[in-house]
Amino acid sequence: MAMIKTLIAAALLAASLTPTPQPAPGACAPSTAPPPQSAPPTSVNTLRQAYHCVLDNYYGGPALDTRTLLRNAMSAYTQELMRRGADRGDLRLPALTGNRDTDWAAFAKVLGTGDPAALRAAITGMVAGLQDNHANWIKPEPEEESEPTGTGIVGVSGAYGARLDPATRPPLFITEVLPGSPAAKADVRPGDILVKANGVPAFFGDTVNQSLVDAIGAPGPVRLTLKRPTTGRTRTVEIEPGPLTRPPRAVTSKTLPGGAVYVKLPGFFGGAADQVIAKLQGKPEAVVLDLRGNGGGSPREVTRLLGAFAHGKVTSYFCPFEGDCVPNKTDDSVPLVGARLIVLTDRGCASACDDFSAAVKDNGIGTLVGTRTAGAVSGPGEGYLLDDGSVLVLPKVRHLGPARETIDTVGVPVDHHAPMTALDLATGRDPGVAKALELLREQQ
């Protein structure tokens, strides 16, 4: 469920690796430092900045229709006013022509001084209208509490960013619970099937209830109806959010039966590739690299880790709106491990993880086992600071796989389907690892 925050962090990290051109005057400024702690409220000028920033800096900006951008902004603006019972009788979308400057002038005239909360909704709606999972608006927020709080349920099957994968089919089940959390103290376990949240069913027919994630992450108590797959028992628990302790992100490993090395990589954070490579110093014959739930990170970590398994390969392409695509290649300064590679993926494998998986599959570097990746990948992004202290993150280029195929929204298909089930989690079985071991035995 934390994929969106991971994607934003990955975009900001990638931005630090990309040269920064100067923006158009008065649009927005590249964010090279954290937003100020004290900033004015969101205003019509903030929305103006965001509008011009998207047109000037988003890789697809030259093809955008200003009428669509402003329509999306107005739709979100009026919906926020209606939600609060503050709709205005004189508020309507003006006639727009497709001219960038005259359309904005007409739009701003209708808004007048503007409503700060509705303006924030308008920026959110305008960015969401791009339908790009790496384009995000990070709202100004007060400093985080020194101690995070929540239920401790940090993973559910079908999680796809802040939402649930529309392709998710019953049952929906919990995949991760933080030790010592309120959920753990209530005996909520991985594998427990989510039947209802606050009385609302997890599915309407075969359609997953998207509000379920919001219910679990809401500030107040949540009432969950759970079914334990090992016993069939159904019970209802009420969980009050409390202090949480998150374990540090780190690469872990173990030796599997037959001598293969299993490595769990939770993200392509700085130094992640070298941590994985350090686990392989014994020159194993086979490596099972677990990328399930890996939300992405730095493109440099992807090419460096791929360099441990292959040299001289194109790993992806970064493509501008116009002009030639730029190939990314394996980091051939990394010594080859010389091991057979099996990669475990799922719908939580996103962004840089999509990138890595596509490179493995297209170049024949290894075998993919599990389920199709998230298909939430773009080229490096950049953060742009707006006058209310918020940051707009926009991809500078689009991403294509090594075969110049689109991975975003599609994902990377696996070679061997091995999904995790509720019963697998509840009993400690791992179908992905089991399939990997089966494939390794076949090669002996």
C-alpha cells in the first residue's frame, strides 16, 4: 500500500541524477531542497504555476490540450466545493479555445480569489488527468510525528499503489503485519482473509472495493471481519491505531536446498545493488532474487545489478516527446557472478522493479516466476517547487523496454505463474520459491 510514496521517492531520486534545464519564467522552479516549513496557502497563482509547469516540463506537455487540463481542474474544484456544501451558482467552465494563455486568463477570471482547499483538489485533479502514475503532486504537510502510528497492516493482496488492482479477484487477504503493532496484538496474521472493513464487504460481486485500503489506513479505529484460511473461522476485530516500528530496509539472504542463494531485495535504494552482489561473493551456481513487493528506486541500481548477470545488454530506453530514444545499458564494470538467475515478481513489483524485470526477460538473462509486474514505470522525473511549498513531480522522458515495448500500464509477464494464496501465507508455504527450486532441479 506504500507504493505511491515509493514511486514519488524514486522519481525524486532519479531527478537528482538528471541535468536540470531552466523552466519558463514564472512557471515553477526545480526543487533542489526540501520545501520551506512555512509557506503561504494554496492560491490561484499556485494552480497557475502547476498548469504552466505541466505544459513546460512534463515529457508529454507538447501534446497536451489545455482545455482538457483545465476541465479536469474545474471538475475537481467544483466537486470539492459540493462536498463541503459550498458550491457557487456563478461557477462554470468558461469557453476555452486551446490557446494556453487566453484559456488560463478566462479560467482564472471565473475562479476569482479561489478557495484554498478546492484549489488543492484542482491541482490533484489536473495531475491525475495525465493518467501517469509517476506524475504526482506532493501537498505541503506539517512535519511528521516522531513516532509513526497506524494499525500495522502494511500489505494486502492486490495492492497497487494507494489503491487496489482492479484485476484483483476474491479473496482479498492480508500479506504483511508489523510485529508489535496494534494489528499483531489483535492476532491479525498474514493470510487472514478480509471479508469486511467497517461493515462494507471487500468485494461487490467480483469487483474489489477500492475504499478498503482507505478504511485500513484511516486515523480512527477500523472494524475488520476476517476469515482464517487454516480453520475457516470468521471473527470481527476492532483495531485502534497505535505506535508503529518499521524495520529498516535491508537486503536479506539465505541458502536454499540444493545450494541456490535466495536474496530478498525490498527496493532499488542507493547501494542496493552492491548489497545484493555482496551476498553472492561465494559464486553460487544459482540465485533466486525475490522482487515481490519491490516498489522501485534508482535506475542506476537497476543497471548496476543487471551488470552482475550480463554485460553488453540494453536494459531499457528513455524517450523524449520528440527525437531519438536513449538506450540504457548494463553496468559492465561489475564482475559477472556467473550464476543462473530466477526472479520472483508480483503486482507489487513496480517502477525500477518493472524496469529490471523487463531487462531480464527481454535479454534472456533469467527466468521470471510469480505474477505479472505492476506496470507502473516511467523515465526519471523531476520535482518542481510551487509557491505554497508543495512539489510537483513530473517525468522528463517515457520508458520503453529493451524491445522498445511499453511496460507502463501493461507490466512484464512471467515465464511461470506462481501466485501467493491466503492459505500459502497462513501455512508458511511459498509457491514462488517452490517453483524456482523445481526449475533448478530440472536443470541438474
